[in-house]
Amino acid sequence: MKKISGLIILIGMTFSGVAEETYAYVNLQEVFQNFYKTELAQDQIQQQADELQLEQELMNEEIEEIQSLVETYRADARDESLSDEMRRNKRILLEEQLIALQRAENELVEYGKLRSSQIEDQNKRMTKRIFDEIQQEIVRYAKLNSYASVVDRSAKSQIGTEIVMYVDNEVDISAAVLDELNKGRESILPVEDDDEEDATE
């Protein structure tokens, strides 16, 4: 009987210890989207995309000018009113412009691929740094408030449904974490990419 009583006490102490552990939830996507550094990073990416579009438009204008010359030289090369020598010269000029046109079109494609890849890599790096900072704040906040664990309530299953169906507002620390992250927003400089920082040194 004493052994049974001791076992009951031990089980009670075990469940008592589990019950004392506090769990919390955070909507990681919501925190990310409303973190001011996310907006700054997205503005930088958009600026890079706008600059790429402008550069491509300028390159397209150059291509259109070459295309115009191609059409002119092609017409002149077929013009029976011109001498054979002049038409021969026009054909030479036409061949040169066709080569220039092909080169310009290839440069446009390759440049677009390169810059798009660079912008994508920059976006990934900045996004990772922001998520790392958010995670550090969640860990700091959890330890400060003695949470045993924090679960991301924005996680979804393979079929797109929410894994965590319901969370009481009292155990959702998203707003509190976001408030901590957004402190000092006005005094913090915009997020800069490592490559840009190196280029200015």
C-alpha cells in the first residue's frame, strides 16, 4: 500500500510539473509582414527591380535603333536604282548591323538573367536575416516570460490547411513580439545588403 501511495505521489508530481510549463503561440508570417525592417527590405528590392526595368528599357531602345538600321540597309541593298557597288556596301553594313543586333539581344537576355538572379539572392539574404532577428526576439521573449516552448501558428499542412486550428489570444504572443521588434523604428537605418555595404567601402 505504501508503494502504491508513493507511486501515486510521484505521478502527481510529474503531472504537476508538466502542468506548470507554459506554452505560447506566434504567427510568424504576421510578425514578418508587419516588422518595419521587412518593409524597408522590400522597398530596396523593389528599387532594384525598378532600376533593372529602366536598364532593360534603355537596352531595348538601343535594339530598336539597330533594327531600324537593319531595315534601312536591307531596303537599300535591294534598291535597283543604286549601283552594284553601293548595294554591295549596303549589304556589308547590313551584315554588321545584324551581328550587332544579335549581340545586343543576347546581352539583354543575359543581363536580365544575371540581375534577376542577383536581386533574388539579395532578397533571400535579407529575408533570412530578418527571420533570424525575429527568431532571436521570440527566444528572448520566451525565456523572459518563462515559456517552455513557442509554436508557429502560421504553419500549414501539405494540403494548405492550418496545423494549429485555434489559439486563445492569451497565449498568442505575436503582438507582444512585434512591439518589441518595432521599438526604435524611427532611429534605425534601413536594412542594407552585405554586398552593397562591401561595395561602398
